[in-house]
Amino acid sequence: IALLAGLWPSLAALAAALAVSALVVALAGGNPVLALRALAEGAFGSLDGLSEVGVKTCPLLLTGVAVALAFRAGIWNIGADGQLLLGAVAMAWLGTTMSATPTWLALPLALLASAVAGGLWAGVAAVLKLRRRVDEVISTIMLNFVAVGLLSYLVHGPLMEAAGTYPQSEAVGVAMRLPHLVEPFRIHAGLLVALAITAAAGILLFRTVVGYEMRAVGGNRQ
């Protein structure tokens, strides 16, 4: 019963999203049943579909945790997109420059650097709030656009592939890629990392003094 009580808000949100999607399809003159069936079959109707769901779940989980921690502390972090992009930039840079470093060292360092890069990007909004009282809703939203602009500059400039054909970085070295969980599908160990971080965030919030303090601050109107 307790588990269902905790799940019902998520289930209600899912039902509402599906209902709105069905309404939009119907207003556009389509068949909502066929559309939702295609959605379900595309995501869960094959092993390849399930693999792709796992691939997409990884960044959504990580950015969701980033937002949830901030929200619990009463901070409106709307900048997860930009923070994710800065983490990706760090990985693209290190993943193409540390190919000679052993995987056991290079991959953890690159993942840590990516997390730090995303955290520092969020730190810009934190400094603005603490020093200049800039509302974090505005600053984190605006930083998303700055991150997109920075990424565009980098892939057209310093990080652009040597061939200069497309606005993209060189491919990350094979030794710097997270291993696939099941071959030949794309689902990779990043999903396990994301699940572990999600569990750790739950423990932090509800089983530690620091988590209690974060929730207390978030629940304080002042």
C-alpha cells in the first residue's frame, strides 16, 4: 500500500500525459488508439526498442535527479539541459584527447570531469543568486541557451572534427566508451550508473542528516 501511495502521482502524471497526447492526435484528425499502440510497440515491442528505451532513460534519470535534489532544497533548477550539455562537452574533449590513457583510469576521470563541468555550470546560477540575488529560474533558463551557443561554437571551431565536414567532434575513443550490457544492442553501463546514482540520491535525501537539512530548507517558506 505504501508503495502504491508513492507511485500514484507518477502514474497519474503518465495517464494525464497519454490523455493529452491522445487528445492532440484526435484534434489533428488521427486515430489516438493507433497512435498510442504504435508508441507502445515502438518502445516495448522488440528487444531493440527496449534497448533504446534504456539508452534514452540514462540522461533523463541523471538530469531528473539533478532537478529533484535542487527542488527538494527549494531551488528551482531549470538548467538541467545546459548542465547536461556542458558535461557532454567535457566528455567529448577528454574522450578525444585521452585515448592513450588506460581505460580503467581515463573513463572514470572523464565521467568525473563531466559531472564537475555540469556542476560548475549550475554553480554560475548559484553565485548569481548568492551574490546578486538573481532569481535562479531566470538564470538557469538563460544558461541553457548560453550552453547551446557555446556548444555550437565549439563544434564549429576548437572541437570540430579534423575532416571539417560536419559540425561535430571526433568520435570518442572506443576505450573511453561505456561497455554495452547486451550485444548487439546499444544499451550500455551508463544505465546502471544512473540507477545507482538515483538510489544514492534517495538515500542522501531520506537517510542522512544532510538530506534532512536539505528538505528542511526546501520546506521553509523563509
